[in-house]
Amino acid sequence: MSKKLLNIASEFGSPVYVYDSETIINQYNRLTKAFSNVKNLKVNYAVKALSNISILRLFKSLGSGLDTVSIQEVQLGLKAGFKPEHIIYTPNGVSLEEIENVAKLGVQINIDNLSILEQFGTKHPNIPVCIRINPHVMAGGNTNISVGHIDSKFGISIHQIPLLLRIVENTKMNINGIHMHTGSDILDIDVFLYASEILFETAKQFKNLEFIDFGSGFKVPYKEGDIETNIEELGKKLSKRFNEFCKSYGKELTLAFEPGKFLVSQSGVFLAKVNVVKQTTSTVFAQIDSGFNHLIRPMLYGSQHEIINITNPGGRERFYSVVGYICETDTFANNRRINEIKEGDILCFKNAGAYCFTMASNYNSRYRPAEVLIHNGKPHLIRKRETFEDILQNQVEISI
Ligand SMILES: *Cc1c(COP(=O)(O)O)cnc(C)c1O
């Protein structure tokens, strides 16, 4: 694999994101297999994790739907060939106008606050709406991504169900789905199942449901010793509970999920070249031709992406701090054991499929990297590296 990645770095340049479709397909199949006891399962891939249109096409070929958080993601999905009924729109804090525009496209709307719910229901009582419930369950590996807790801005609190029901009754709107997304990085299946019970309790109060959406937050391992969500166990336990619920509800509902990270994180690597090896009094720095403009997760979340020197994989291990070329602190890793690094070596960052390219920026007026997809064993360029024209594209020069 190292050799293949080195060839990609020399053919397409660095830095570059490389994704492997086989890993994505395997993860998708793993998830659907885990829930094979559920008659109607719908996996809606969360576009924001990795939104390249070729990746969306790959998901379409697998029979996946899409989970979107902006009208632009909806448009990307439509452009990739998804039918509107295979897209769910789960925004947070967007305008009524944007929600109406997405509804006009025929996409399933998911509303997460009572104010918009009342306005939307009053104006469009016939458009089916899903509601996002906040079960107030603490789950998640990082406070930035724990979205189910009491002070979270996400979802309609379960404590507000009486008011929610009153709005639904008054507007005569049609609630066809119920949803939760308790945050990324679910460590504990029991916590997830507990939140699911709250969702079932809530679901009972709505008579016209077609689906229950359990969101996502499946954890994948980043560093050695990390645990990952046991999808097979979750599948077994939740399927059983879901099927029991459907029986008591009197209808075969669809069980929906909307994973991002689980489906694409491990499929991706980020390749960058070492510009400088710099020794200070205490540290050996390896400085790469990138920074948090291309991969912000270590700085934003403290994420630990495994780093491999693919130019010298058999070399003696030494300790390095891997940093970028941005003119402020941009540390990817501190005091990390890596095979001996020389200037010009290519470092490979693992788990770079999810929330990496999609969070990249032009800070320091640098170009965003290229993206390559290995499909059927062959590398395909799926996004060109930016050029100077891209930096200037929307700037308007006035005479001063
Ligand atoms: C981001 C997001 C997801 C995907 O979360 P992952 O942790 O990447 O699986 C799913 N649903 C909603 C509503 C989201 O905002």
C-alpha cells in the first residue's frame, strides 16, 4: 500500500487526500448486515463528512440515501443523481425560507425547533415533517461534538413534548418521522440504547410515522487502543427492540441511520511532504507542506491521527513533533514515534476520510489539496488542486 500511495503522491503532487472505495463499500455492507433483521433499513450517508460528488455517486451505487445539513448539500446530492425522496435534510438554526426551498425540491424535512415547526406547520400542513428530538443523553467523545445534553442547541427537548404535540394538533401537520442524533463518537452501546428507548416512548405519541431515525455517532478507532462502536452488537440489540416496537405500534416502520465518520473515516489518508526537519533544544520537528488549513481536526478536537512515514517504513523509530507551515501554532502530533524522517519524505495521516477535506480552508492563501479516489484498484483524480485563480475568484479589486 505504501508504494501505491507514494506513486499517487508523485503523480498528483502533495498534499493530497486519497480515499479507497473498497473500505467505504465494506463499512456500508457491515452496517447493513448488522441490521439485516430489520425489514426496512435506510442508511443516509452524512454528506458533511466528505462531500465530493464522486463519493456521493459511490454511495448512490450502494443504494444509500443522503443526510444533508444545508441546501447546498441537497443540491450536491441531486446533482449526484439522488432522488429527492432519498435525501433527508437535518439543518440546525437555518431560516424558514431555506427549509421551504428544500421542501419544494421534494426532500424530507427534519425540523429541530418549535418556532420553525409552528411556522412551517401553519403554512404547509400537508408537507410531511420529521422532528428532531433531543433525548438529553450525554454521549460523545468531546464536548464540542456532544449534542444531546441539556444545554445543547440541537433538537427539540423531550421536556417540550406537550407543547410540540399542541403545535402538531393545532396546525394539523403531518409528522412522518422522528429523529435523534446524540453526538459523534458513541463509546457505549448501552447509552445509545437508552436514548433509543426515549425515542420509542416519544414515537408512540405520533400516529402517522413512517420512519425512526437514530442519527449516528458511531465511533471508529483513531489510535492504537481506541475502541470502536460494536456495530454488530448494536445491530443485534437495537434491531430486536425496533422490531418489538413496530409490532406494538402496528406498522412496519423504516429504521434509518445517518453515519458519516463510520462510513468514510478509515477509507481516507492524507499525504504530505516533509519540507524541513528542525531540531531545537528539546524537540525534533518534522514540518510538512500543509497545516490546519488542510487538516484541522488535531488542532480543533485534539484528534490523534496515526502518522506513518511511507517513504521509510522500515526505518529506525525516533520521536517527532509533526507540525505544519502555517504562521501560527499548527501541531498535528507531539512527541510521536515515527520511522526516521528525512526532508522530502511523504507522511501518511490515517483516518483522513471524514471531516478533513470538508473542513479545509485557504488560510495563509494556500490552495486546498487535491483529492484522489482509488476505485477498482485504480487512482482517479476527483478534485483538482486549487490554483491562484481560485484564490482570486470572488475577490473584487477596487481602485484605491
Ligand atoms: C454530522 C451529522 C451526522 C454524522 O455524524 P458522524 O459522527 O459523522 O457519523 C449525522 N446526523 C446529523 C444530523 C449530523 O449533523
